[in-house]
Amino acid sequence: MLQPGAERPVRIFCEDASRFGLWPIQRRRLTLTGVKPLGTVPYGVENFYVYGAVEPTTGEHFFLELPSLNTINFQMFLNEFGHHDQDTLNMVVMDNGSCQKAKSLVIPEHIVCLFLPPYSPELNPIERLWQDVKAQLAWVLAASIDELAHRVAKILTQYATAAIR
């Protein structure tokens, strides 16, 4: 921890959460005319969220899987992220979600939240990462939510910092 009065280096992270569930992600596929691809696993409604923060300049990243998108889980994400790089001032760019602006949130002292304008996901670089993850999961038919969570975790751990930059 820094000594009182010492200057902290500033780092800028981009934060967002993405939903992953058993409903398959469908993309275009080459098939014979009139033939539609078939899935062998029944569709499900179970899901989970991955909260993430990336630093676009260095590619450093932090992800946390949680069961839902709400203020309580966002607080858990902030607490875990708060243990990450306590010697720096971490500015976190995020969207205007209601759970991110809740009055009950306790923001760690070395985190400053910066909010994007409403309805502007194109301004948040982590959105491109979520698009890439979901592209890798297209037509993946997981038999259970645990299997899907394992696949998502495997994809996220394979990202090198250079790939995120």
C-alpha cells in the first residue's frame, strides 16, 4: 500500500459484464440451400454473467464469473477488483447501468468510476472482447451450465495481454 501523501500512478480500465447462457449463439453457416443447421442439445434458460475489466494500453485484464447482473454482484466485482493493484489509482470506464450507479455501492478508495454516455457500447473497448468470446462460442452446444462456464473460462484465460491491446 502507498504511504499517505505519495502520488499514485494512474491506470485506466474499461469495465462491462456479459451474459452467457445455454441458449446457443447462432451465426451464419454454410449449408446446402434450404438446409438449416441442427443442434443436438435442448435449449436452456440457465445463465451467468462474466464481469470484466481490461486496460487497453497494456492488455492487463481481470474477470469474475457471477450468477447475475445486479448491485450486490457488482459490489462483489468491485471488491475483488479493488484487491488488484492497490498501489495505483484505477480509473474505471463503465456504462450507465443501474447496478453501477446504485447509491448503496461502496467504491474502494483507489478506484474512480467514469461513466459513458447512455446507449453507447461502441465507446467501450471491452465490448469487442465480448464479441470475440461469443464468436468463439457460436454453435457451441453445452450440455450444462458448468460445461459452458468452463469453456468461457478457458477462452478468457487464453487471452494474452497483447491480444487484448
